[in-house]
Amino acid sequence: MADPDEFRSAIGRLPAGVVVVTLRWRDVDYAMTASAVASVSLDPPLVLFCVHEDARFREALDQVDLWAFNVLSDTAGPVADWLASPGRPAIGQLDRVPHTVGPRTGAVLIDDAAAWFECRTSAIHRAGDHDIVVGSVLVARQGAPSAGGLVHQRGRIRPIL
């Protein structure tokens, strides 16, 4: 089996899209930055993201099945960094992030995004120290046509146009 540190360094060379996944649980808005994300299917429309098994966000997914998948724009690097910061408070973590509330899910839709997906969990699969969350897309919307995106590569978040 590959050495975990060597694996981390090698897989870090694979550019990965950056999203923020949000949900509302117990009257609190939760968010997490994720780069293990993918489109799964067009028919039916499905997306996936991975969450660490011990994360607070993972605990919320046991109670809430509606969430949003925000594909961040090329100017949203500070938002991605903030929502990936360990130890940030759960309450108020989105106070400094301009957003609206998704009409189908009640989850936060970040203003500085290139696309938004409101989803319902259709499956959760254990995979090592993470869980793979598959969501049925209820609503998909695009942001400004000129919006780029963000990728995570070699430990840094980088804009792409």
C-alpha cells in the first residue's frame, strides 16, 4: 500500500474543482470547502462530494438531506480558504460571506459562485476515512457567463478563467 504522505503529495498534483457545500441544521447554517467533488450522472442529474467521517458537517448529514453545492468563482478564493479553516465557529461562519437562501433546500447559496446546485442526498457510501455523499440535483443554476472557477492543486487554491 502507498505511503500516505507520498500519496498526498502525488495526488496533490491533480487539479480538483473547489466547491462549498452548505446545509441548514438546528437553525444553524453549516458550510465546508470540498475539492473531492464530481458530476456523477446526467440522467438523473447527480453530483457527489466527499466529507471526512469525523466532520461536524458529516454529523449534520445524518439529520438533514437537503443541501447546496456552490461552485466558487475565480474571485472566491478567500471564501474557500475561510470555510476550510479548522476551528472556525459553526455559528456565524457565513456572516461575512454574501449569500442568499436556496428556495428548494433552505441552504446557503454563495453570491460569488459560478454555479449553484440544490440537492437531496440519495446515498452515502463509506470510503476509508471519508464518506462519499451522492446527491440528486433538484435545481441547477449558472452565475455570470464570465465567471471562472477555482482549483485545488499542490496544497493551494488557484483561480482559473
